[in-house]
Amino acid sequence: MNRKLLLPTIFLTLLTLAPVLSASFAYSFTYTSFNTTTWTYKQTDEARTAWQVEIVNNLVYNTTTAGTAKIELTNATSGNQTIIDLCYASDGTLDVWIGDETSRDKVTSGSWTADEKIYYTLDSNGYLDIGNETDRDSILSDYVLGAFSLEYVGASSQEGANVATSGYISVEITDAPISVEFETVTDIIYAVIPLIFTVAVLGVVIKMFKSVSK
């Protein structure tokens, strides 16, 4: 291999190992979706088993009813469902319930503010993290959810009518970020160093051979 091409090749290889995100599915549920107990479902662009959901709540709540808007992440709209219910209360409380179509358990509570991005990330090993933009597992860390195919997003409310007067909740779904641990990059560098040394020595040998041949 040409030594001039070796380092750029290594650099480009490392770049391809940096975190990447796939094409995304995005939808905004308007406030009317949260003034009923009937679920409004939207099918995602594809079934994802390792995913990241970014949710921003920009609802204007009805101050007299103090209601709760609900976003549901699920594999189906009926039948054999796995369900993650995200309950955004008007007082800034965020409760997360996980279960199926018959029962759900509250697994954590956190908080939310208007315009704040909350991230829900399921990795390829089935671990669920929930957090904000600066700390992606500040609300929930390494919860063992297991295999879960995200195919639908739903919107509803806990109380029914008069939960919100305007606004929306936006949902964006992508594949889970793929990151490389520092130790892994170090291992790659250490593995490449002998190759660099070998090429350098080979270059010296070829140069000496050419000198002797003259």
C-alpha cells in the first residue's frame, strides 16, 4: 500500500465509525389529539428494534383542568402489544409506564419543560435510557426492556376533554445512535501501528535495493 494513502485511509475508516443517525420519522400531534381518551395512532416509516425517540412538548394546557397528555410507543395498535406510555402532566411531571394491553407498571418519574427535548433510546441489547439533551439517561438508565419493535406512535389524554387549549407535541424517531467506545478506537490504532511500521521498513528496503541496483 502507498504510504501516502495509508493515513487518509485510516482517518476515513475512523470517521465511518463515528455516531450516525438514519433517516427519521417525524410527526406532530396537535392539541386536539389530547382532548380525548381515544388513541390517535400514526404508523412509523419502518419497524425499528434499536431506536431513539425525541419528544418536545409544546402544548398549552388548560389551567383549570390540570390534565395529562399521553404519548404511546408500541409495536401494534391492538392484540399482542408491548406498550410504553409517556405521561406529560400539566405540572411538569413526566411518568413512564411500561407493559401490555392489559396492564402497565410505572417504571420511573421525571420532569419536562416546554421546548425541552426528551430522548428515549433503546439500544440493540434491549436497554432503555431516558434523559435530556445533556444527559441521555438522567431519568432512566439501562432499564431492561428486551426485544421491542417500535412501529406505532399514539396520542391521547388521561382525563379526556379540555386538557389542552393549543399547541402540539412533536415526535421524531431514528435508529439508535451507534457509538464506538474509546477503548475500541485505541485498539484499532494499536492494530494499525505495526502495519505503518511494516510499510515504512518496506519503503526503506526498496529504496536501498534501488540504490544498490544503480
